[in-house]
Amino acid sequence: MQEDISQDASRPVPDAETIEFAQKVFDLVRAGDTQRLHPLLEQGLPANLRNHKGDSLLMLASYHGHLDTARLLLDFGADPALCNDQGQAPLAGAAYKGDAAMVALLLERGADVEGAMPGGRTALMMAAMFNRCEVVDLLLCKGARADARDAGGLTALDVARIMGAPDTPQQVAAALEALPS
């Protein structure tokens, strides 16, 4: 799959050598090659570089579970709230994958626990849908609202039940019961 860096209409189209370099950088991040990525960032590689889908380097590191690579990118100024072209933030990807350590890192570094994708779906909803119990607990402990609703009016409890998640409906229901009336 060929990737290219996202373009601003006022910027020139990159040459083939630049595109090839960017593809190698995205491959390093997908592979979690923190050691080879570090000197590139030190030399000025933008930590918020994005591919043709708008996926940032941090989004790819988060989605592929490379905690050290994500930490490095954050150290170099990667934005944990930077969404891709579909409106997905790294936190949602990590919640979907059930990567509690990545979720904790992103929250620690400024990701919005209530940040929602288009349609209003939150990281808590993603975790609940896919029965990511540890991530549900973590998000709730960090202030995720169990009563938040997406654009269709569904809560994390609703989407967990719809998806047939075996455990997370009970977690979210308990959180809902604990809310003040």
C-alpha cells in the first residue's frame, strides 16, 4: 500500500524521494522501531506527520500497540487529540484494541477522555462495545461519563448490549447506578 503525506493546497506536491522517505517513516512507526525513529525526530521530523488517510504517526503507534514509540512521539510534541480524516483519535483506536497501557499513556499526556468521534461515539463506548473490561474500568476511573450519548442517543451500556459484549454491560450499568440522581 502506498502512502503519501497529507497536503495543504498552498504547499507544493512532494517529490518521489520525499514520498519514499515518508513511507519509510510510517513503516518504522507501524513496526514500533523507536530506536530508528528517535534520531529522525531529533533532526526535525514533524511528530504530527500524517498519511493520506490523515492518520498521524501517534495514531499508527497507538493502534499497533507500540507504547515506547507512542511515548517518544509524545515527547516530541505529537498531539494526542489529533484526529484522522474519519474523526478518530488515537484514544479511540487504543480503546478499540483493548490496550489499557496505551489508553493510560494517552490520557496522561492530554487525550480527552470524553473526546468523541463523528456520531458522538466515545472511547468508553468503543471499549464497552468490544468487551475491553480493563479499558472500561480505566476510562471510568479517569472520568469518562457512563451516561454520555452518541448522536443516535445510545450510551456505552446500549452499544455494549447491542454488540453482545458479555462483561462490559455490567461494568457500565454499575457506573450508571453510582451516578448521583
